[in-house]
Amino acid sequence: MKVLVTGSSGLIGSAAVRHYDSVGADVTGLDNNMRQEFFGPMGSTQWNLERLLKETKRFTHQSVDIRSRDHVFELVKTIAPDMVIHCAAQPSHDKAKDIPLLDFDVNAVGTLNILEATRQHAPDAVFCHMSTNKVYGDAPNEIPLIELDRRWEYANPEHFMASTNRAESIKPFTPCLALRRRPQTWLPKNTESTLG
């Protein structure tokens, strides 16, 4: 299996790299350390990339900016991945207000580049877009839930429809789409200074 992970040196991306490498997949990571540009030297993910290169067996790194359509298309065409896990993003909602154009270019244009490259050059690939529930502001924390035996469910089914409708807007790009909206996440081996 060939897996492409964008944002591979970040929190969620590096966890995906380690997982798929551990089960024998050929993993290509795409990350250009934009966190350092967003947050300064303390935001750099270089230390995490170095750790991944030491700890993994089937991982290769590509320093590609997801805003660079030509580079993204060429990479996806060359790799022809079976799965794309898209984790690359400008992650700070507070920072977004200070850098709206850069935020849009990375989060919207970059995502569109990955989606379209997958549609054109790896149409059978599973596409998993990792996102955050923070796109809804604090509203998710106020939505009434019902506790079931093994999970929580929305008390009002219309709340579920609002989030699935957003995911459906990108469904035409790939028939195998998974959209995961995660709350703020902490994983082992990550420090507070690595989060935005």
C-alpha cells in the first residue's frame, strides 16, 4: 500500500506516518515546515521530521508546499497513492485573523490542490481529510448530546446534517472520502510548544 500524508511532520500527520509505516505501507510525507513561518522558531517541526526519519523504515520525506499546484500534481502523479491523509493546514484560528490571505491559501487552495491532484492522478485512492471541529467556533460545545451505550449522538439530527453537508461539498473530488473533525488533540511524544 502507498500512503501520502500531508503535514507529515505535524501532530496528527506524524502519528499517521508512524502507524502506516508500522504496518508495512510505503509512506510519503509531504511537509515544508510552514509551522516555523506561522509561529517562529519554536513552531518548527524539524525535530519531529528528524525523529520520523530515524524511527521509521518505509517513510520518505518531500519538502513540498501544498500551495504549489504543479509540485503537488507531479508528486501525486509519481506516487499514485492508494490513500491520501490530508493533515496539512495553518492550524491556529487566532493566527488566521492576522494572516487571512496566507491562511486561505494554505487551508483552502492547498486542500483544493491535494483534492484535484488525487482526482486526476489517483482517482481510486481513499482520501481522508483531517480537520478540526473548531471551524464551527464554540458551537459544538453547546450542542445537546445523548449518551448511548457506546457513543454520544446528537440530540437533534439536524446538527449532524449540517456537518455532513459540508463534507458532501467536497465529495465530487473522490468517491472514497473520509472527513474527520477532531477536537484539540494531544498525542504521545508531543510537547506543548509544538501545538498551535
